[in-house]
Amino acid sequence: GQNIDQPTEMTATEGAIVQINCTYQTSGFNGLFWYQQHAGEAPTFLSYNVLDGLEEKGRFSSFLSRSKGYSYLLLKELQMKDSASYLCAVGGNDYKLSFGAGTTVTVRA
Amino acid sequence: DTGVSQDPRHKITKRGQNVTFRCDPISEHNRLYWYRQTLGQGPEFLTYFQNEAQLEKSRLLSDRFSAERPKGSFSTLEIQRTEQGDSAMYLCASSLLEGGQETQYFGPGTRLLVL
């Protein structure tokens, strides 16, 4: 089975940086994904890591360490529209996704 | 819009009624997934298809739930004899499994409320 942990909530100020950590224990691994989900909406894909290291995509970066079962999502230059839930998901055997409960990020002015 | 679409977006039904949801994936995506999400939780895997073949059903999925993807394109998820515990957001996602990699793209979801 899969066990995925991430913090429940984080608050940060507009323009700041926030790092959301995710730890996982899985029986199979085919990549780690981060999704953004605004309230009442579907998750939207942000990033994918399958090899160790940092992947950068504009204001968002994601890091993976497979040996430690650890990933983080880094949000830079926070904007009000970044207030959302951020879901860490692991692709297991046959690529099915197992999700964490999500981290609600609140950006304050 | 060439994204994943779902219909209806909202459904209110009485306990004991049957409901059916539809998902239209991104064209040429060979995989289609159904997830269920309740408030404050991440999506939970229900079932998935590769083309028209249903490859796995979660143990979460009781016999009241059935899913089809008859021609390998759109899919339907039916819940028979609905219960209040079935109230949730039902999400569909599609992907193209290619070269040992895939990314799942989600539809807007169908929010079900069972009274």
C-alpha cells in the first residue's frame, strides 16, 4: 500500500516563498506528482519527478529524493491566486496515483 | 476545449436511487481513471481502464458501483441504490501511457449529494 504525508495547512505572505514537504512509503514507484486544487475545482497538474533532483517550472519547483521517500514543492513570489490545496501524489504499480490529503496554502496580503 | 469533460457537474438524488456519470477523456488518451474525493481528503482511486479494458477496481468499490468504457473513448460510472455515504466529488482523469511515463489530467468532477 501507499502512505503519503503532507502538512495540513500553511500560511504565507504575498511575495514570499513557501515549501510544502511530502513524505511517502510505497510498494511501487512510477513518479511523484504535485497537483494544485482550488476549492470546488478539479486538481490541475503542476509537476512530475521520477529521478532525484530539482525540476523548475517558472515560480514552481519540485524536488525528489527517492532514497529518503521525500519530495517538496517550492512556490516562489507567492500571489493571492496561489491560495489553494496542493496535493502530493505517488504513481505506484501500474501508474495508479495515491494522493496525500493535501496542504491548504493561504496567501495573505 | 480539448480537456477532460464530465457530466453532470452536480447531482442531487434521494437515497436508493441509481445515478450515472459520464466522462469524456482527452482524445487519443488510452487510459481513463475514476477517483472519489471527500472534503479535506485527496482523491481516492476507484477504477481504471486501458482502452476498453477495465484493469483494476479498488476494494473501496462495492458491488453497487460499476464502470464501463465500451469503445475505449468515453466512460460511465453508475452507482446503484445510492447511500448517503456515496456523497462525494467523483473525478475522472485521462492519460496517455507512452514510453513508461504518463501524466493524468483531471476533469471538473461530478459532485454528488445523496439525501
